[in-house]
Amino acid sequence: HQNRADRADGALLLNENGPAYAARTLTGLTVGSLYTVSFLMWGDNTVGHEYGVGASVGAGPLNTFFGVVGQPGSQAGATRSFTFQAGATSEVLT
């Protein structure tokens, strides 16, 4: 795995009020190398309801993650990760 921690972090709100889709181009990849994408996710709408997000890179498989909304102020979120193998020097994360 290669560490891309040198990239700037950014927050993105995806919810039922939109937008519900985002994409980012990952550049500087080495073909055949493994990379790990990590992100923090949480829900903040209706306590006890499930929420989810799907993510993929390039032509790779869809990775689906779920959580349950906690009581207000009780949910710090959960870090989710998946690994992909670069097929090109740049790939689109969706």
C-alpha cells in the first residue's frame, strides 16, 4: 500500500437533499500498485435509521458501507476503507 496522506482533506455533504453523488480524480498513481481509500462517514437525520454510501475507483467493484444514526451528539462517525489496484496513472473515485 502507498500512503497518499500528503493530499489535502476535505469534507463533503451527501444526503437526501442533494447532492447525492460526488467524484474526484486520483492522480499520480502507479499502474499495478495497491492504494487504500479511507473516509469518515456518519448519519445525522433520524435516530435509529440506517444510512449508506457506495464508493468505487475506476472500473473496480462497488464497495458499500452502512451505519445507523445515533442519538444527537453521540455519533463521532466511523472510518471506512477499501483497497484498489490502479489500472492507470489516474482513476476516478465515485
